[in-house]
Amino acid sequence: MITQSRTFLRLGFIAILGSAFYYSHLFLGLVANENVSMLLAITFCLSTVPLPIIAVGNRKLFPNLEKRNMHLLGMGSILLLVHNFLMTFLFVMILPGKGG
């Protein structure tokens, strides 16, 4: 049980780090190589996929949370997945430089 919650928290941290990467790259252009930025975008998206599965499928993950907070945790992880998926789609399909 503890390993699942640790995994959930680590994946959540990576997903939030991915959101910071998306916006820092879009507005500041921190990664100059387009292949590296695409690889990072896909990595962050794939690391976000298990979050809603863990949050919704395992109701005993965080036993001290109330039912409402568990629902908010599940919805937040789903919204984070949708956000990272759309940003990855933007990075890979719409924003490639000279190669696309």
C-alpha cells in the first residue's frame, strides 16, 4: 500500500514537472533541440497515464482522505492527464520546427 502511494506521488511530481516544462519551453524556449523537446513531452505524457488509473481504481490509496477529497484527487489526475496529452499533441504534431 505504501509503495503504491509513493509511486503515485512520484508520478504526480513528474507530471507537474512536465507541465512546468511545457510552459517554460513554449514561452521561454529553454530546450533548443526539437527532438529533445519532443522526447521530453512524450516522456511526461507517458508518466502521467497511470495517475488516474491509480487514483480511481484504488480507493484505499490514501485512507485518511474523505470521499469528496478522493473524488477531487481522481478528477485532478484526470485533468492533469488531459492537459499533458494535449500539450504533447501540440509539441509533437503542431510545433515541430523545420523537420515537420
